[in-house]
Amino acid sequence: MSDYSSDENDDYVLYKNRPEWSDITPLAQDDNEEPIVAIDYTENFKDCYDYFRAIVQKKEISERALELTQTAANLNPANYTVWQYRRDILKGLDKDLHEELEFVEKIILKQSKNYQVWHHRKVLVEWLKDPSKEKYLTEHVLSKDAKNYHAWQHRQWVIKTFKLYDGELDYVDLLLKDDIRNNSAWNQRYFVINNTTGFTEEVLRQEIEYTLSRIREITENESAWNYLRGLLLHDKAGLSNNTTVKAFVEELYESNNRSPFLLAIIVDMCLEQVGAGGGDSNYSAKRAVELCKDLMEKFDTVRANYWQHMLDSIGSESGEGTSGN
Amino acid sequence: MEQLIKTFEPEFHKNYLLYVLNKKLPSSQNSMDTNRSVLMYFALSGLDILGEIENLPKERKRSIIKWIYSLQIVNKEELVSGFQGSPTLNTRTNKTGNTSYKWSHVANTYACLSSLLILGDDLSRVNKQAILESLETLQLPDGSFKGAKEGVENDMRFVYCAACICYILDDWSAINIERMIEFILNSISYDGGIGQGPELESHCGSTFCAIASLALSNNLDRLTKAQFVALRRWLLFRFDRGFNGRPNKPVDTCYSFWTGGALKILDSYDFIHDQFNAQFVLLTQDRYGGFSKWVNIVPDPMHTCLGLAGLSLMEFDGLEEMNYELMLTKRTFEHLRRVQEKMK
């Protein structure tokens, strides 16, 4: 964390040695006589925050205060008070916020899992009403960690607030081509469709085709199976009445595939059919029982107790197969 | 390759947590400066799970309690009462007064109240009314909570902190529970799990926060049967010889509690074969004490506390049992019950 603090800089001058600060009396932290979880602050850290304590109380709005918050933020980017005070100074001095975007971008690229820097970025974008650099920034961060939650959260916020859905599905495709197991990308796919076309019959048909061919590539990919289930939430006929999906799972099963996700969805299809009065005899309670047995004994043994529970509840309820809570 | 520890070493962890609590962390931890009370909570809670709180010297307990109360802010004008994360803004002259930007943070209020309870304090010096008045202002129209008066994000973590504060103070009148529930239900994803907010990816950290908040406010039954069934399935599939926090992510020690705890709250923990989880968690022990997120990396207080909490869910010998929703031991929970009786 200290790798880009000013500690390593030989030319760095402590605030107590800077003439422009000579009118300020630095204020030490009062940590009580017996501090708890103390930190062995470096000299630069102590010096900077001694001056920070002195001027934050006065709410000084000045160029030097702005400069000080830059050092303070570099020393501890997680200090939300520093960022809040800095924003008040930026506003008070009517500063060029584009420069600030560049400053915070540098920190984000180094500390991409820090809540405060992303929040600062968000506020700046709100003030500027300029989201033009956000897609690029988040793509940069996601190129290093494609599942970074902060980057996705920021990206969703920008897209939703400024209606920037164009091209997003292509980006999602790109990420899924790179890693078909990227659950964040699948989630983004759902987010985009849900907020643009919605899951109309036509879209649903296309998405199901797309998802089934991704599952075909890797049948143990939970993300794709979950997405398929998400799609079927929008199918009025339910989980077990879509002919394309039924044909797909049966073909996969026939080919001797025993992915737990495949078996689990067939169990759920059986339970739905049984619960609805058993319109499709291919999805029976008996088949569900057999699949639960296979799951607990062979294909998903770490969750054996769960499949046993499912099996038991099929016998007792011959319906929804769950005890609820 | 470093030698891996496969047996549980409580003594190492006790020493590690005492070190965090009592010694100086290296300056590389500068960025934890605003969150020292949360680090303290992880250290104390870990020691509590190890059954070591009673062994802390009385004077030390007193000085910790004093330090915690020094972080309390009572500011009814600005409505920023609660606890600070550290004395970063406190100087000898302003320590007890209110100054600009001296605001509480909901995560720190939660961590400080929990820590006081672990230490056996009776919360008599906590200004309950001021905290609740301020908490009220942190709830947003969508039902979520922001962390502090200004300049802090809002998400499911802070919903959980708010719920814990109301539960501990035994007073829910300050917050709009219906809206809170609405936010939680709106954050349920298509895959059954729960994200940090609506439309965000399901995540076991946020799922735990959401489920625990429902449980603490006695609203678990607001999940429909279909939601419950899908959520349970999603959580159970987080188990991959260790728990991960999202589909297709590597297993990580902290999820032995976040995911395991959520399953416990849903009374479904026994559906997984946790022997494998124990093996994984034990492999993330550092040979000098502490747990890390993965095997062979540097330990930290959070993963140490959550690793111990995760082992407690597996009923490891010598570990205190947990109250899952509050993430406190049953020992401390019993104490809270007595404190609440007195508060009435």
C-alpha cells in the first residue's frame, strides 16, 4: 500500500519544513495512553496528518489544503474524510474536475479494490455529467481482473445513469469469449437485456440458443446454467415446458453427460411437472428420485445430504420437493 | 514450497490476534488507519471464538473499552452520532468536542458496539438515542444505507451494520424496515443469490448481510418459497471443497463464514460435507499464526476472524459456538441479552 506514497521520494519535503505552512501549528493525534491496534505510522504520514488535523477543523479552502489532501489521499486512499474534504475544496476553488479525474484514475488503477476512490470517481462523474471516460477506465481495470466487483458496480451505474447500453453486449461477448466462466460477464448480459429489449419472446429464443451453445462447450459451467435458469424465469410456461431446452437436456443426458447442473435442472423440471399435475410423463417423481440418488451417490457427493433431503421431500410431498423454512 | 500446516493451531492464532491488538502494525498498514475499530473487532471477535477473552488482563480490557468510548461522537445538531473508525481526527484539544468532518460511520458504530459487548461492557455509556437519530438519516429512499453523512457509498454491507445496531440497541424505530426489506428483495439476482444492490452480481458477502438482516429483524419469512429454494441451492453450490463467494471463483477462507453462516441461518448447513471445508481452511493457516484468504499468502485479521468463525460452524473442539446473525459468540450473545434486560 505504501508503494506509491511519497515516502520513497528523495525530494520530498515534510510539511513542517515548508514555508507556506509555517503559520499552522500541527496537531498530533490523540490516541489515548494505551492505543489499540496501533499503526507504526511513517514520519511522512504523521507529518502530513498532523497538518491535515490542523486545517480540516478550520475547513480551510485553499490551494495548499488541496495539495495536502493529495498527499494525504496518496498515503491513505481509504480515508473517506480526506476525500470528502478534498471534494469540498475542489468545489470551493472551482477547480478543473477533469484534472481530478486523471488524479483519481491513477489511484484506481493501483488500488482497484478501494471503495473510497471509486466513490470519489462517481461523484466527479455526477458533477461533470460526463461519463465519456468511464467505460474505458472500467475496461482497463477489468482487463487485469475481469471479475472486479467495484469496476462492474461503477460500470453498471454509469451505463444505467447515462443510458450507455450501446455496444455493451459486444463487450460482454468479448469477455465471455475470453473466459466463458466469467460470472460477472453473464450477470452483465442479464443486466443489459433486462434494461434494453427486455426478455421478449424473440429475445428469449435467441438468448436460449446462445446459452445452450455455451453450455455445450463446457457442461460444468455453473454461470451458464444459472443464466439459463434466469432466462426461463421469463418463460411463462416455466422451467419444464420449453421445447428447445427440453430437447437440449435430453440430448445431453442421452450422450451420457452427468454434469450435476444438468441433473439438477432435470430434477427441478420433474418437480415442476409433478407439482403442476404431471402433464409431461417424461418428468416424473420417479425420475427425480433416481436422479437425486445418482447425484448423492456418484455425481455430487459433497452435497449428498442435500440430495437426500430433496429425495425425502419428493416422497413426502410428491410436489415441490422442498420444505421451505 | 513452504511447509503447510494441516492441524488446527489455536495457540498460534491467539498470539497473532494479541499481536494485532496490542502491538504496532507495520506502516504498510497505513491504509487501515481509518478502520482501526474494525480491525479491533476482528481481533477481539477472533479471540472470543478461541475462548480467550477471559484471559485478557482486566486492566487491558478496561483500557480497550476506554479507547472505544473515546471514538464515540454525540452530535445531535449535525446528526452524525455513533463511533469513528479511529482517532485520526482526534487531538488533545478536540477529543471530546465536535469538529468539522468528525462523523460516525455505520460500520464503525457496529464494530465498536460489538467489541464493547465482547469485552463485557454494559453499553451504559452508549448514547443510544443519539445513535438512532443519526442512523435514521443514513437510510436512503431505496431502503439501503449509506455509511456516513456524506461522501460514502451505500450498499448491503451497511444495511447489515444498521440492522445489527438496531438489534443490539433493541430498538428498530429509527429505520424503515419495510424499505430495508424492499432493498434486500430487489437485490435478489436471477440466479437466486443476492448482490450488493439491485442488478449487481450475487455475492456471498452481500448474501450473508441480506439474510442476516432479514433474520435479525425477524423477516426471513418475507422470502417466498421459490426465492428461498433458489437461494439455498445457489449457496450450496458455492461449496467446492471450501467455499467460494461467487460461481466460478476460487475458494477463500472468509466464505467459510459468509457462505456457511448464511446456510446456517437458513438451517441448511448440514447439507454440505464440511470435512473438505475444514481441510481447506486449515491449509490457509499461517505457520506464525493467522489465516489468509488462500494457501501460502500473508494472513490478515479479517480472514483470521472469519476462518475461526468458519471452523466454529463446523463445531471444532475448543471453539465457542456462534450466533450467526450477529457474528458474535453465543457467550457474548448471552451477555447482550442481559444488557438488553437492563436497558429496558
